[in-house]
Amino acid sequence: MSAAALVSVLLILLILGGLPIFLALGVAGMAGLFMARGSAALALAPTSFFGQLSSFEMIALPLFILMGHTLAATPIGRDLFVAASRWLGWLRGGLAIASVGACTGFGAVSGVSIAGVASVGALAVPEMIERGYSRSIAAGSVVTAGALAMLIPPSVPFIIYAAVSGESVAKLFIGGLVPGLALALALSLFIYVRVWLRPEEAPDRAAETYSWSERLASLKDVWHVVLLIGWVLGSIYTGIATPSEASAVGALGAFAVAGLIYRVLTPRLLLDILKQSLRVSAAILLIIGCAKIFGDFLNLVRVPQTLADALLALNLPDTAILLALMALLIVLGMFVDAVSLIVVTTPILLPLIVGMGYDPLWFGIVLVINLEIAVVTPPVGLNLYTLRGVCPFLRIEEIIKSSIPFVLIQILVLIVFTLFPALSLWLPGTLD
């Protein structure tokens, strides 16, 4: 059995044995390097680990995580939902569509999907059920729309993919805008059509329309969201700041929103935010560093190149290979967390994608669309359990069942952006 096969089996056994993913990757990678280079592995592994984490771009990761945790501690999700419901409440199914809009807005200032589900879901789901919406559409709309934070910049998965692939974080951020907004629109259209076909799932709210003064008044509670989005993304898109610099600006802006506008930033809360951010950042950075050790071993024994050559030699249509890869990623996403999926699969699949003539930037975008599906599919889907945590009156079984139709919409959008790469690439192309 080849060294690559032995190390892969070792990795699987370590994970199944309950070892933390970063340790499993590190131990398997070290074992592989030792088999390939002997005692030189003792020098190669630390070089891989620290070389991966010492890049300037990696500064953006903990700072955007800090920004997301800070905003999640404020009522910003509530205000976004209230504003969206004022403007969309006249529609049948308007509150569910407003939930999608609120999650989209929250994603643009967070980048953490579970934060969006918790912040919006805690208010939106009970409100919808109280107003006569079906539990299925109430839970499904929030649990899937919360995943938009992974695609709408600033996106933590894009930063991780950039670290592994070497792609531009700025271009990935801009590239995520079109598919992110397209997915939000697709979910909203699905809700509208669904309640039109099945009126019993949502009440007719035509009699509950809000006046223009009430609609405009709701905007005064979300102006800072628009300002923060423009502050962060505008500075990146215009070239004023790098993503790393913009992340510092975003974290500072989040502190300003929490402390000066909402006035909730007590010393105790600040300490909790810092602890949570540090814990999440450290976990992700450990996984990225150890995955680099494992990835360097795979490259050393030419696993990605061998796999790419073998698949290309089959002379299958590109469309068939791409759809098969997307299906594989969806299945893997059901069992592997998003960070691990990026850092493990990218070094293996990216050479194949490049060998087929596709842009690595595009692959990063469709990979993150895949991750959006991963966080709402059991048994590992974090959004499912997050919604269960903030809405304990919902059973996990009905949350999973409610998400299925929305996941099918996500898969449809994934297929479209997989088959038509130009849809993802035209906006980043404006940065050239």
C-alpha cells in the first residue's frame, strides 16, 4: 500500500477515534512526511505550520471573527428584521422574506453563519409562528438564510480558502457578492411562490401594511449597518485598504456600534467577546496550520497531480466531472465541518480544477456555496443546532425537515454557478 493510502487511512482512523481534527491532520501529516523524508520531517512540519500562519493576510481572520462576535452581542439582528418586516410585511410570506433579508444584512457585517441564525432566528421564528406562519417555513427560511454570512463578504471561509490557495482575499470577497445576492433572491422567490401555492402556510398581511413614516423610521435603527458595510467593503473595493486593514477597521466599527450606539459593551461582555473570538480563532488557525502539514505531504508524494491526471485521462465531459465533484463536496459537508472541508479538499482538488482550465477564484466561490449547504445538512450542520438552541420549542427533526426544500434551492443555485463560471467572475474582473 502506498504511503498516501496509509496516511489517509491513519487520518480517518484518528478522526473516527475522536481525536480533534487539527491533531489528526498534524499527526497524519507528520507521519507522512517522516515516511517520505525521514528525520527531515522534524524540520519540514514546523516550517509548513508557521509558514502558513505567518502571512499578513491571516491577520484578517481573527479580526473579522472579533467583528462578528461583537455585533452578535448587540440587537442588530433584531433591528434588521424589524426594518425588513416593515418594508416587506405587506407581502404574503413577507416576514419569512424579511428574515432572508435580515440574515443577508447581518452576513454583510459578520461573516459567521451561526451568529446570523442566532441573532435573527431568536426573534423572527417566534414572531412568524405567532402571526400564523407554518413552523416549517419559519424555521426553514432562517436556518438556510443564516448561511448567507459565509458567502456575503466579509466571509471567514473566503479568508481560509485564500490562505490555502493563494488567491486574492479582495477578489474572493467581491466575487461572493453576486452569488450571495442571487441565493438570497432565490430563497425569497421560493418563499413567495410557496405561500402563493399554499396560502395556509402564511397569512394574508395586506391589512397590516405599515405607513411610509413607519417604514422610514425603521431605517434609523439600521443606518449604522449600512455605514459599516460601506466602511469595510468600500475600503477594499476602492483599494484604500487591504482586507487585513479593513478587518481592523471593521472590528473598530463593531466596537463603536456596540459601545456608542447600542451601549451594551460592558467590561464583562467585552471579556466574553474576546474569549469567544480567541477560542474560535485559535481553533481555526490550528486546523489551517496542521492542514498545511498534511497538504505538503500530499504535494510531496504528488497525490493531487496523480488524481488530476487520472480523472483527466478518463476523457469525461468537464460538466460531468464538475457536477460529480460538487456532489462529493455536498456529501463530505454532511460529515465534516466547513473549515476542515476547505483545508483538506482544496490542495487535492485545486490542481484538477486548474488542469481543466478553470479559474481557482471561481472554484473558491462554488466551494463556499457548497459550505452553505453543509451547515444546514445533518448530522454536522451547525445552523440546525444553533436554531434549536435559540428556539427550544422546535424539535431538531422538524428543523431538519423544514430545511430540505430550501436546501434544494441552494443546490439549484450551486449548479447554476458551477455550470456558468462567468456569473461569479465578472465582478472580480473589474478589479483588474
